[in-house]
Amino acid sequence: MTRYEIIKIRETGKIEVPPDYAFELGMVKGAYFLLELSLGIKEVRLEQVALPGKNLVEIELILQDKPGVLSTISGIFARHRVNILFNESEEISEKEAALVTVVDVSEMDTGLQELQEEIGGQEAVIDISVKELE
């Protein structure tokens, strides 16, 4: 059900969600949310990505756009106990796609550098960047 509430911005860049709604949405201290901005229409959308207590990493990939590539990447994550929490892919040319994924590495059985090297070493991976989220 969609609910509407008019709120006043009391400080630049800070939004205060009424406590009842915040609790229902999982907006608790330490939770992670995706902030989606549509500047042209001045619209903001929030989507919960993870509850508190996770060790999150954002991985951005440029990949060859062909069958089986996502399966290969997700297989590497699975082998190393990396949990995929969010991902989005987009075709950027006839032969290339971009993938952004947020993963939880709390139970990962290897180092972040080793994971990056293993993924980056795949034939279909053109570029990779890894960023730890606080």
C-alpha cells in the first residue's frame, strides 16, 4: 500500500521519516539503502539493500555481453561464500554490458583483493572496480 506524508526538510540534505514508517521500512541504525535519484523530475526513491551487521562491497564490472557471463561471476561469489544482495545490469554497446552488484562479504573465505583478481581474470571481464561500503 502506498502512503503519503508531507515532511519539512529541516536541514539541507537530511530527510526525517516519521518513526512508524521508518520502522516498517527497516530504516534502523546501520541499515543500508539504495538511493535512486531522478534529478530531472526531482524525485527520490529508497530501496532497502541490507540490514545492519553486514560487510558490504560494491563491485562494478564491464563485461562481454554474451550468455553465461553472469553465471560465471555468480559462481565465483558462491564458491567464496559471498552473498549477492543487489545487482543491476545494462547493455552499454552491442558487445558490452555493465553490471553493478552489492555483495555481503561477511562470511567470505578469501581476501577482497584475491576475489577481485579472480573475477578480473575471467575472459569475459573487461574492467572491474571494487569499493568497500562503510
